[in-house]
Amino acid sequence: MEDHTANLATFLSDLKYDQLPSEVVLAAKKSILNALACGLGYALHAPAAKVFRYVQNTQTEREAATILGRRNRTSAEYAALINGVAITTADFDDTHLRTVNHPSGTALAALLALAEQQPMTGKDFLLAFVVGVEAQIAVGMAVSPGHYKSGWHITGTTGTFGATAGVAKGMKLDSKRFAAALGHASSMAAGTRAMFGTDTKTLHMGRGAQNGLTAAGLASHGVESCEGSIEAWARLVSDTVKEDEIDTLARSKTKDWQILQNTFKPYPCGIVVHPLIDAGIQVKSWLSDANATAKSVERIEATVSPQCTRLCNVRHPRTGLETIFSLYHGIASGMLYGEAGPKQFSDDGCRDDSARTLREKIAVQTDEGIADDAAVIKVILDGRDEEVFRVEHATGSLARPMTEQQIEAKFRGLASAVLDENKVQKVITACWQMDTVEDMAAFVKVLGVD
């Protein structure tokens, strides 16, 4: 049988920076800036703060690596853990829609730590990051859709492969050791959707980043693994395995770079909620034109894709983490406030009495013909007027992508919570010009607090 894991490892190990198309490099820069925005914006929020306290109480090495938005430093492995947790806290990071995978944060958290342990240029870092993203999505496509539908959290499981591949590339492992690293990753990959809305869910990305450093580090010292490790793992965790997807990028003459299919979020919640937020914002405008308010709404009927209810069907979230998975809260936020940002998707936002009242008025039905980035809302006003609002493609989807300027504005808004204006601008400039950076360790240090 063909060893798809070995094929992938050989291709990624041999890949050179000059082989990356310019659009792939630009996509990597956008993905890094977007993920850093999320990590800095939520660096001091509860999940990362709790993990930080755990680390402070359990380890002794404190000077090796930067923790996003903090003065403190810690070991590379623990920095990857904390920073991964911060990046994914609000589900504000990027999404590969075909697999519902968040492909940037796990590899990035691991590579930020690695960059302070060994010399890396900006080109080295970008190449390793692209390798991590492509590996993670390749594994995700190989096990989709059965893997996710059966209850696995695909970012939690495939993130370990992405971080491992990124670190293996950063360490410049040969193809044999690269494949061994992926084998180690296959014995570490885990995470279930049952954890959505809890602190544990944030650990999926943090532990994935930590695992990547361990798996690649072990392989770099000659710790061996089996052949076909990704295929063996995939057959255990999915009933729709497509093994050829593992090494499609390696075999294809016209490279189909999956990082180009990456999308960025304007709202801090599950991406399938975004079209409903867009529709809710439209409703608010309509209500204003009709000299009405949300209190006048008698009933709201939402039609969504089955994926939307599968992932985000919490009617009354009890915490900010649970708002991420509430399509009802997304509609209410858009209708009430004409926006849906960190303020609405927070512990205080979920307890908003007006939002709770409006969430009670929402009825939801699914339609297989509705795309994941689309939705329809019908609003009945005082039993007399009704209006239908359709969103064909949500803001931030591939059809309506966020611009570089919007991603930059998102970074400024989130990163300013922990970095001063000078540092914010310094990081933005360095991200767009990362291919000219000579010392990535200096870049990473800017992400901490003096």
C-alpha cells in the first residue's frame, strides 16, 4: 500500500520558500496577523489566565519564551500552550470552510515558541507556517466529513498534525524524521465537540501547539514511528476516509494551496452564525425605518444549514464561551445592537435581558439547500407586518472576504488591549514585511509586555 504520510512528509520537507506563490505568502501574512490579533486580544481573558496560573505553579523554567501580552516568560512548551489557548478563546480566528477547521493558531503558537529557541528568518517562519497550515488541512480533508459529524473537534485533532509539521519544517528535519514526527502526532491528536463552550475546548489548540513541539523534538533526536501513521489514525476516527487527500498537494502538478481557501472572521463566534448576524443587522435597519424596535417583534423564523444547528444550537448561553456557539445570540446581537463584537459575545453580553427575550422568539429550521455561509430570516412584527432577509454569503466568507485593511483594523482593536500604539504598529508593519525580517526572535519578543 502507498504510504501517503511519507509522501506528504517528503514533499513538505523538501519544499523551499521560493516555491511558494506570492498569493500564498500574502495569505500566510494575513493569517498570522489575524491569529495574533485573537491571541493578544484574549491574552488576559479567563481561559488563558487560568492556564497561566497553572504554569506559574508547576514549572521552574521561566526565561525561554514569550507569552502573548504578558511580561512573564516561560518554557517553549508552556508558552505554546498558553498562546494557543489565547488565540482560540473567542473562536475569532480563521476558518477553512470545507473542513470547519481553524488552521492557523496551533501552528503559529508552536512556531512563535520555536523562533526563540533557534535562529529563524521571516522567510523560514513563513515557510514553516504554510507547511503547518497545509498539513493540518490535508489531514482534515482526509477525515471529513465523518470525523466532525461523529463528534470529534477537527481543530483539536488535526491541529497537532499542523503544529508538528510546522515545527518539523522549522527544525529542517529530513523526510524520514518529518514522517516520524507526524507519527508521534497521530498518537497525541485528540479533542471532542462535547467540550464546546468550556475551558477544555480552548486547550485543544494549546495542547496541539505543545504537542507539535514535543512530536517534532522527539523525531529530531531519532525517535522513530510506524509507516502510514496518518492513514492508520484516520481509519480509526472517521467513516469517510479519503487517504489520497493526505498527499494531494504532493502529487498535484497544479498545486491547490488550501491556505488560499482560508477565511477571516469579523465576529467572535462560530462562523456558521455569521450570516445570521449579517441578517440581524439588516433587520435592525429595517426596524428603524419602520419606526419600530426589537420589542415589537413577535416572532423570528430562521432557516439555516444543518451544520449551523449541529455546531451552534445553544439558545441561552450561560457564559461568554457559550455565546460562541449560540446562533440565537448572534441573531439577537445583530438585531439589538447592529453589531456583534467582543462586548456582545462575553459573560455580560450573554446575560443581557433584551437579548434573552429576543432569543426566546426565534424558531429555527434547517435546509440542506442552504450553504454554511448563508441564511434566511423571516421577521413577523406585531402580527401585521413581516419581512424576509436573505444573506447569500456572510461577511468574511470567501465570496465576501475581509480586506487587508479590515484585518489590520481588527488587529488594532484587539491588540490594543495589551500592547501600546507603537508596538501595535510595529507588529503590523513586521507582519506585512515578514519576508524581510532577519531575526524572528526579536519579532516575537515585541508580542510580550516590557
